[in-house]
Amino acid sequence: MNSLNLALVADDPEIRGLLSGYLGWQPDLNRVLVCASAEQFLAELSDALPPGVVLPDLGLPGMSGLEALPLIKQRLPRADIIVQTVFEDPDRIYPALSQGASGYVLKSTPLAQMQQAIREVANGDSTLSPSVTRRVLAHFKPGTVHHPAGLSPREQQVFEALVDGLADKEMARRLNLDRETVHTYVKHVYQKLRVSGRIELLSRAARRQL
């Protein structure tokens, strides 16, 4: 597994130390930058060792994580951003996702799941904490699933599972497949439907734009 460059931005020293310590010990992650503010992150960001995934706190003092999102995307157009927060209300979720965040996770997320979320976005998917997923589904999920053309029968099953909010592990159980095969099918569905991830898929499915 290739090593992934990672940057953390959190003003709480306890959270910053906990995440930095745990993620920094993972053999598949290379912690390249740890900052206490968005201003510090943007000032210390180096083109020589750019992060592939950035984890900013949404409620940073000074420039907030939400305000920093477009600036981070401008400096790192190919990087994925997973915002961390204690909030799960739509007024914060949707602006963060629309500003380019690939994931939205609560600070209560276990460290092992945080590592999994990082790998998910690095592999081209979106990641949301379960309670956030429920809110996004409630907002976007269509009442009647419209089956887009161009998908194989198995890809149609994967599409339905995505709309139902199932994670890869749950899809594997439903479809009697291993997780690696499920992940491959998910990528094929995204590519065929020309969506960047689950969030865009749900939004466009709800609007019958697939």
C-alpha cells in the first residue's frame, strides 16, 4: 500500500496531539504538516511535499475551516479534504460539502474509523459519519429510485445500495461479494455516471439527473 501524505489542522491541542500521534504511527500514512490554525497551514504549506488529504477542524479560530476550504482547494486542487467537527446540522454540512470537502466526520469518530475515512477519500469516495449520512440521505434520497441507463445488472444493485446509504461492508453482505469487489463496482458506477462520489450521486439521483 502506498504511503499517503497527510496534514492536520486543529486548534485543540488535545485533539491535535491525539490525531497526530495515532495517524503518524500508521505505516500507510505520512504526516507532513500539523497546524493549529488555517493561517498557519496556508503559510507553512510546501509545494515540495504537498498533502494528499487535509483534515481541518471546521470551527477554527480566526479563519474558520469553512472559510479556508476554497483556499485549500485553490492551493491543493488534487487534495481531498475531510472536515472534522462537533456539529451535524445541515447549515454546516451542506456548505462544507459544496465548498469541496470530500468528507465530513464528527470528532467523536474512533481513530481507527478516521484512518479508514482517510483511505476512502484517497481511493476516490466520499466519507460521512453515520449520523451525518442519515441527514444527507434524508435531504437527497429520492422517494422512488430511478435506475440510470448504462449500468450492468450488478452495477444497478450497487447503485441501489449506495442510494440506500450502505457502506462497502454492508453492500458486501447484501450482494454476497467481498469488500474489494464491491469497492471496484462502486468506482465503476461513479465513472459511468460521471459523479465524484456518493454525495453527488445522491444529489443527482434525487433530481433525476442520472
